[in-house]
Amino acid sequence: MNIVIVGGGFAGMNLAKQLSKNKSLNITLIDKNNYHFFPPLIYQVATAFIETSIITYPFRKMFSKAANFRFHYGELKAIDVSEKVVSTSSGEVSYDYLVLAMGTETNYFGMENVEKYAVPMKTIDDAINLRNHILRNGERAAQGHSDADRERFSTIVISGGGPTGVELAGMLAYMNKKILAKEYPEFSPNGRMRIVLVDMAPSLLGPMSKKSQQEAYEVLQDMGVEVKLNTGVKDYVDGKVIFADGSTIATDTLIWSSGVIAKEAPGLPKESIGRGRRILVDAYNKVQGVDDVFAIGDICLQTSDTAFPNGHPQLAQVAIQQGKLLAKNLDNILEKRPLEAFKYNDKGSMAIITKNKAVVDLPKFTFTGWFAWLTWLFIHIIPIAGFRNKIKLVTGWFWSFLTNNPSLRLIIRPNTQGDNKSA
Ligand SMILES: Cc1cc2nc3c(=O)[nH]c(=O)nc-3n(C[C@H](O)[C@H](O)[C@H](O)COP(=O)(O)OP(=O)(O)OC[C@H]3O[C@@H](n4cnc5c(N)ncnc54)[C@H](O)[C@@H]3O)c2cc1C
């Protein structure tokens, strides 16, 4: 029995881990990257706080002990549901059961200039690109020949006041105070970065409790972040961000963390696709309208769970729980046993604001401050793939928070020399 999984994020990787224990199955994982990564911490890669390798893990190493597992490096291009075959950028793979778990991509809501010139924050490539961009602009600001130049290169606008935007703003403000002020004599004594966090909503951290929203707002303001609410980005023209309320800010850096849209699954019928391009699935994550195809994680929209009639939030825990349950249900299908419907067990949500400050919403109460910060750190160590990575993360954090100064601030330029274009 060939089970093909496209996408090795939280959903696909947890499914593959469970299924690979059943030796009667052949599992093929297709991914456009050769590694699994941990999105909640990419903002720390982008701000040169931790190394990329700490939050990534190669699939081949992860599954090296599973003889029934194959990895296929490639990007999904098309699904042929009648022939039961998927085409990828590197060949075709046929399946008995197919599971789609490609997650989401950045949504620019049709704003062409924003898509062209803003910096996204979704993948490891994005994080490394953003790190280079911020560091390069630090040097440009230091060398700026006019006040306008220095202003443009040292101003950062972050669009999106969800956890990613808040965490990024807090980390940049921390960098400004603790690092720029010390290492860039051109900017001393207080650092120079102007950080503006903008959101269309009337509060930060939209789905979280009022207490968490207020705490995030106050802590960021105390750290010097300008928080601009009730207005969104309308355009980004000639190095100027234009807001819906008519105001503008000149900047070379617009970071876009304002929304996502499900990855495309070409070949599925139109009737199987719902809001936000998410794939419509039943209570067992089977794609509506096609046989033997399932979808899990951020890419799917499941409205059968009575506690979430509009679909689940696009969060890691939903993806993990759906991946694990689908492994059980595929086994139930093969053994002709009844299937178990998915019900999300909501364990709460959290966001870090800066050193010593975080917010944690549990189903019954909210807590903030130092203890919330420790809880956030602890909870984010558990799902990191690989024991060595967990140890590196703990020691890296310990050192960075103790010294207030990690030393990863390298501008690394991509070089394609050696790529054989004729191959
Ligand atoms: C910056 C950021 C911070 C976040 N912070 C949090 C947080 O603090 N807490 C939380 O609960 N959630 C957080 N999330 C959301 C969480 O990461 C997602 O809900 C979760 O990753 C969804 O898992 P998934 O497996 O569905 O998709 P993903 O984790 O996105 O995995 C998709 C996989 O599919 C692969 N893929 C994509 N397209 C293709 C293709 N065409 N062909 C082949 N492979 C493909 C990708 O390489 C990837 O490996 C955050 C997300 C981001 C971007």
C-alpha cells in the first residue's frame, strides 16, 4: 500500500512518523525543502538571535531508521485523481492514498507593489533574506549621506499585529537598545531604528484575550515601538508605505506578516476548494468530492467540529493533532474499522513580546510577564526536532539572554556559482 504525503510540516511530518511504524505500508514524503522547520521561531533567525540549523531538521536523517520510508525532493505541480498520480518538479509519484499537507503561503491581498517590494516572513529562506536585509540596511544607515537616507534605511514598518508581528517588533526593539546602541557608534547613545507595527484591527494579537492584547500594546510602546492600529497598508510606492488613513512612512523595509492563503492544489475540482483557498474536508479529513485523497493542517477547512463551525484556527497544534489522528484513521480504513471524527483539543495560545515578557492564554485564565516568558520558552523547546537542537536552543538562548548579545550578525550573500544550468 503506497501512501504519499505532500508537505512535511507539523501535519505531514507527524503523520509520516506514525505511519512509518507500520511496516506493511510504503510511505513517500514529497517536500520542496529537504528539511522540516519550526515556523514559530523563524523570527529569531531573522533577527540573528539563533542559528538556522537549530529550528530545522533534514527529512532523510529524521527517517533514516524507517526502511519503509522514501523522501522525494520536489514541488507539487499537479494531481491526477483519476490515474492516482502526482506530478512534481522532479518527476511523477503514484499513490493508493494521497495526503495533502502543504500548508499556506503569504497573502498580499492582490497588492502588486507590496508583493514585489515587501519582505515576507513565512519560510527559512524569508528569514535569512530578512536578516541580510536588516543587517545591510544597518550598514547603509550608518553610511547614509543625508538625513533622509539614514531615516529610510533605519525605519522598519511591520504590517500584521498577530504573534509574528508582535514577536518581531519586540525582538527588533531589543536589538536596537542592546546591540545597535553598543556596536554602531554612528547611532549611539540610544540606537537608531524606528520600528512601526501596523494593523487594521483595533488591537494587537487579534484572537487572544483582552488582557494579553493590552499587555502586548503597553510593553511594545514602552520599548519605543510605534503601534499604529485601525489602519492597514494600502500600497508601497517609491520607498513609501501608504496607509489606508492617507498617512505615509518612507522606509526601505516593509515586513509583511499580514495574512496567509492556502497553497494551491492543482488538479482538485473547484468544488473541493473553500474560503482562503483551503481544501474542504469531512470529519475524517477526507477531501470532499474525490476518492482516496486527504488534506490536513493549515491547508484544509473542516467545519464538522462543533466547537469550530467556521473551521479551525491555522495553528501548529491543529496540524499536529490532525496528522496523528489521520495515521490512526488510515489504519482503521485498512483494517476496515470505523473512523474517528477529528475534535481539536485547544490547549491555549501564547506570544512572546520581549525578554522577560510574554502572554499566555489558557482555556480558563491568562497570565503575563516573567513566568509567561519562561512558559513560552519551555513550550517552544518541546516540539523542536532533534535532541541536539533542543540542547543548542537552550544553551543559545541562555547565552544570548545573559550577554544580551548573540554573535550571528553576518551578511551572507547567496552565490549560485557551480549550479550547472545545462544539467
Ligand atoms: C512566522 C510564523 C510563526 C508562527 N507561529 C506560530 C505559533 O507561535 N504557534 C502556532 O501554533 N502556530 C504558529 N504558526 C502557524 C503554524 O506554523 C502553522 O499552523 C503550521 O506550521 C501548519 O502546519 P502544516 O503542516 O499544515 O503546514 P506547514 O508547517 O506550513 O508545512 C507545509 C510543508 O509543505 C511544504 N510544501 C509547501 N508547498 C509545497 C509544494 N507545492 N510541494 C511540496 N512541498 C510543499 C513546505 O516546505 C512545508 O514543509 C506560525 C506560522 C508562521 C509562518
